[in-house]
Amino acid sequence: MAENKDLVNVLWSGADVLRGKMDANEYKTYLLGLVFYKYLSDKYLETAYDLYNGEKPESMTQAQEGYEAALNEMDENDKAEYLNSIRSVRHYTMEPKMTFVSMMNDINNKCFNRENLQSAFNRIQESDEIFNSLFADVDLYSNRLGANDQKQSDTIADVIKVLNDADLIHAEGDVLGNAYEYLIGQFASETGKKAGEFYTPHGPAQILCRIAMLGQEDKKGLQVYDPCMGSASLLLSCRNYSKEKDYVKFYGQELMPSTYNLARMNMFLHGISPENQRLRNGDTLDADWPTDEETEFDAVTMNPPYSANWSAADGFRQDERFMDYGGKLAPKSKADYAFLLHGLYHLKQTGTMAIVLPHGVLFRGQSEGTIREILLKNGSIYAVIGLPSNMFYNTSIPTCIIVLKKHREGRDVLFIDASSMFVKEKKQNVMTEEHIDKVLEIYKNRQDVDKVAHLASFEEIKENDFNLNIPRYVDTSEPEPEVDLKALSASIKETTAAINKGNEELLSMLGDMTFNKPETKDAVEEFIKVLQEV
């Protein structure tokens, strides 16, 4: 994050304005929403200035003045054409009084009005379907911002003043997107358990994405899918390993509206064009999606909610995602295999899927055991990687990554025990780049590594009744050290001699004692008898 440091510091300082008023899960919505609004506003002004003047503005103030001057100089027809030209590039429109620069000017002139900011949000949201309800969670009138209208306005104004120092336009490459991703990670750390719905920690995320992308780095027009996308961090991490980044197409679904909005913002801030993203707010298990466009993908990554409840209604037995598994469905109280099968259904024949799940999916019986057995017989399960415990914000239990492929020739399974590959940092265990690289190297070599990895044949797995519990295949126990019986005997003799000598000395000391009370003398004499019998 060295190149991002200044930008990150500016953006993160905005959190200080809000930190005492609400918890991190709430104020992340305000800060990330306002950062995104500034980005959209600055991009809009930059485009407006460039279209009229044929060059980039030197500052946002210059861009604002140029935009206002252009509109003042044009007749209605030219103005309409000019605004349409901007909209064709940016997909949204903003009046001069709705820009971030205008809000900042109002703050400096002590006439800031939240109505203008809300109008800006509304205008952006109404401009194009891709922005629909994007700022719905940024409640500018919440009592959490302050006790009255003035204090609420002051809080928003204070955040805007802090963010004004952030140059979002001249941040090169993915600097802005990476800074935004860093903020999301920081919020996850502060939020704790609630972060599980929107963030996958760096270590597991990199392993998931590097495995899913392995061998597909050069593919142009690669299609990546995450049915439980959270803030879209896994989708965007996959892009990091593509050599054709501009052509990657992203498909994602998220149940929580606020997290869905965060994912959309994250996409735009990483420079993903609207044409390359198909994101949806919906319940992944309740109704299949996508169904009317691309339905199979090169890479599928997932970090679903662990052992979640779902309906498991009988109708799902006829659902194409779940119908080929012996008439069995994931249990109502454990939707883990429902998520897995959904992802596998949408995987291309040549693709790779990687999903994080609790260890229970490896050995639980009944319907889950039947589903697991059929997956193994089909050769769908390619690898199982055990992760360290306390990696995720929403649970301290150890988890595993299951890698799946379709219709491969073999049915062997690679087991990797990475449970000890971590360092402790604050509240969480963290996998370093060295740990991540080591897991990837073992995964690619697909060979046994003493106490770390084992390539199990299908026959071996069958002998274990299709139980995939990692300790059955990777023995991490250390042998007990050999005991030198001669040395042990000599040590025992030595110890016994020392005890006897000590007892003799103690008896001698007790025998020399004198007593004032007869009962004390009786007690000591009784104690001497006990020592003499030892």
C-alpha cells in the first residue's frame, strides 16, 4: 500500500469524523458512499471540461468553472447535445450545483444544504439502471449523524471537507480502487463478525482467486462469477491475475442490498466499465441466476455464509442445479452444499471453481454424505485445502477451500493441510504472501509433501467411505521420541538415591527436635513413622 498511503490516509481520516457517532458497520456506508460520490462528480467534471476544451483540467475548481461557463455560453440545442455527450461517456448527469466542488464551495460559504447533495444522489440514481438505488443506504437525515438538522448537516459537511483533499482523478492505475479495497478491509477489521457478509480476508481470497485463474490468465473475454459476491473483492482479485484485464466480464449476486451497493461502487472505482459487469441483488439459492444470458463461467469463486438456513423445499429436487444428486438436498439448517452445487452448475466444462466452507462438509453424513459421494464419483472434487482457524471475521472455526472441476479424466483428490501456515496479527490469524505462494506451489505440483499434502486415489477415498476429513489423508502428528532405557534406569536410581538421602537427613533433624506440648511431639513421631515406611 506504499503508493496509496497519502490517498488512504485522507480517505481513512473521514472515518474519524463519524467514529464516535456510530459503529463501523454503519459509518462505512457513509464514508464509502461519499468517496464514491466524489469520484463520480470529479469524473463528470473532468469529462465535461475535456469535451468542451479538448484537454484535461488542471484542477477540479478549473473543471467546475469550465463546466459552468460552457453551459452559460450555449443555446438550448447545443446544451442538450453537450450534456448528452457527457452522459454517453459517464452514464449519468449532474447539474453544476450538484457536484462535489459545488458542495465544498457551499460549505466554505456556510450555506451547505443537504437537499442539494440528496438531489445529486437522486439524479445519478435516475440516470441509468446501473446506478439504481446506489445511495439508498446513505441516509443524510439520520439521527445518528447528530441530534438536530444543523448537527447532521455539520457532520456531512465535515466528512466532505476531509475528502476534499483526496485527488481521485490523478490516482494512477488501480491506486484508487486499491485504496477503496483497503478501506473495506479496515472496516471489516473494525466491524468484526458483521464483516463476514461483505469481506473475504486477503490470504484465503488470494488462494481462491489464484487457483480459479490458474491456466486461464491469457484468456481474452474471461467470465468470472461469484454468487455470494459481498463487496466484489473476489471478483476483482481474479482480475489481478488476468493478462487481458480490460476484457474480463464479471457476474455477481448479493443478498444484502447495502453490500450489493458497495460491490457496485467497488467495481466502478476499479475502472470496470458498465458493459463488463452484470451484478444483481437477490437470493442465490431461492431462484437460479443468471438464466437468460451467460449461464456458465470460466472461474467461479465463492465465500458463502457458513451453514446458513434455507428452505430445502421439495421443489428444489426438480431444480437443475440440485436434481442429479440422488434426490438429496442440502439440509435446511446447513445450506453449504446448496451453494456449492449452485456454483458448480454454473461452471464451464473447462473452468475451475473454488469455494470456502466449514470442515463439516468434508465428513457430515446423511444427505450431505450422498451428495459428496456423487461429486467424488463424478470426479468433480479436485482438491481440499485446510485453512488456519480464526481467519475470518464472522467465525473462529477452521475452514477449508474445496476446488472443483467438471468432467476431468481422474478422480483423485489432492489434500493440503495449511492449518499451521499463519502469523498472529491483532485479533485474526493472517496468511502471509510466503504462505500463499507455498499453498499454490503444492497445489500446482499435485504431489505428496510430508505432513502437508497427499494425493489420494479414488480407491483410497472409497475405502474411507468418501469421508474427506483432512487428517485421514495428511498425517501431521510428530512421532514420540525414542526412550533410552539404560539412561532412564540410571536416572531413576539417581533420583531414588537422592530421595533416600533427603529422607535420612530429614529424619535426623526431626529426631533432634524438642517439644513444649505433648500433642506436638505425638504428631511429629507419627510423621517420622510414615517417613521410615517409605
